[in-house]
Amino acid sequence: MDILAGHTPQMDWCKTDLVTAWKSFKQHVEFMFSGPLKKKGEVEKCSYFMLWIGEKGRNIYSTWTLTADEGKLLKTYYDRFESYVKPRSNVIYNRYRFHSKQQSEGETFEQFVTELQVLVKDCNYDNSDEMVRDRIVFGVKNPKVRKKLINIGSDLTLAKALVTARNYELSHAQARDMSKIDLEEVNMVAKSKFKKKSDVSVKP
């Protein structure tokens, strides 16, 4: 169990959006069962799951009526808890969160897009890619990137938006690094000249 210390899944029942919290928890659980706990049997995995689901989850479990066979299957627990959290998902609120998302200070474009793609999953849009594309245009922090995306016009797809923004961020980072290197070289040359001048001035 030492290898699991600090890495065990925990369901966060305090989250406002239980659907997202459940998805994150379930994904972590599945990674554990396909990785460190891969050799455990189904019944033992069910026991681990019930330890990780927390007190609130065990209280919910106590309201179920399961057959002996159902209680030995992980799918039973997955399906029951998913049914519990789904009715509590508010599509209007999920869409509000999605449309309120802006790229924040210090957040990379990749992090921004990943968050949008997570949020849009619970919005029940017919065309999620189109919604993410639009949200990138409206929410990206850099006005130059936004201008580039708008200039593409009606031909702009999510794929084109991703490539355009990623290329700009990459070239901007490379230019910044090059400027830093150039400045360091200038400083080194200046220090070298100053040292030579100082050496000459102190000669008898």
C-alpha cells in the first residue's frame, strides 16, 4: 500500500458540479485499477472503491438494494453512482461556466483549451467543437491571437484555431528566449570590456 500513499482517488462530494467531480474521480479509479492494483480481483477492487468514495458515498450505498452478484461487480457501483450525480447536473449552470471561461494570467493556451474541452462535455451542445472554437476566440487573453483568428473568418475551424494559437504562443516563447540570450551575451561582452579597461587602468 506504500506505493499508493498520497495518490489514492477521493470523491469530492462538496463540489457544486458533481458530474465533473464524479468523472474525475472515476478516471482516477480506473487508472489505479489498470495500474498499481491491476492484479486485484473484482471483489477486492469493489472494496477499494468503497473506501475511496468517502462517507457520503457509503451513506448513498446504504440506501441501495443489491443482489450478492451485483455487489461483486464494479459496473454496479459505477452505474449507481453515475445515476445519482447525473440528475444533479444543471445544464444551464454548466453552460454558464463554459461561457464565462477566460484565459487567466499565467494560464497557458494548452491549459485554457483543456479546461474548455472539459467544461463543454456537460453542456449538451450538438456541436461541441464549434462552441469550443468560439470560446477560444472570445476568451483567449492575447489580442493579437484573437485578431489572427477573427481574420480567418468563416473558414475558422477548431483545428485551425488550435494550430494558429499554438504556433503564436510557441513563436512568442522562442522570440522571448532569443532576446534573453542576446541580452546575456551583451552583458557578458560589456563586462569583458569593462574588465579589460580596468586592467589597463591599474597598470603601473
